[in-house]
Amino acid sequence: MTHLPATPRGRRPHRPGPAEGLRAHSAALRSHAERLRSVAADLERRGPDTDPLRVEVSALADRCAVAAGGLTLAAVQLDGRRRPRRGSDDRT
């Protein structure tokens, strides 16, 4: 599974930069978190293991969301490194 679009033969695919890649992975993790939360809410199974399973699935969704936030923050930081710093051109 890849987040890169298919390309015609002989052409090189567009390779996302590091920040773009982090954002793509962040979006995928957010999507996983949403699906996990939906599954946890819709569990119809009944029995002694249902509540612990629901708690575990919800915790996994939370971890996915936290990781997605971290990747988004890292992408923002990478974008910031590419911008010239103020005053860096003033040294002559």
C-alpha cells in the first residue's frame, strides 16, 4: 500500500518531500483513529470481554491520533527549517 499515485511507464513518480510524507502518514493515522473509534462505538458483541476490548480499541485510536499530531508537528518544523532565518542575510 502506498500513498504515491500511479505513473505511466518510463516516468518517475513525484516523490514527496519529507514534510509532505509526514503529512500523508499523519492523515493515514488520523483516518485509522477515526475508523477504530467507530468500531469501538459499534461493537455489538456482548460478553465479559466486550468492555475491555472496547477500551483497548479506543486506546489504540488515541495513540494513533497522538502519533498523527506528532507527525504534523514534525512536518511544520521541517517546513520552518527551509525558510531563511530573519537577519541571516544581514552579515556582510
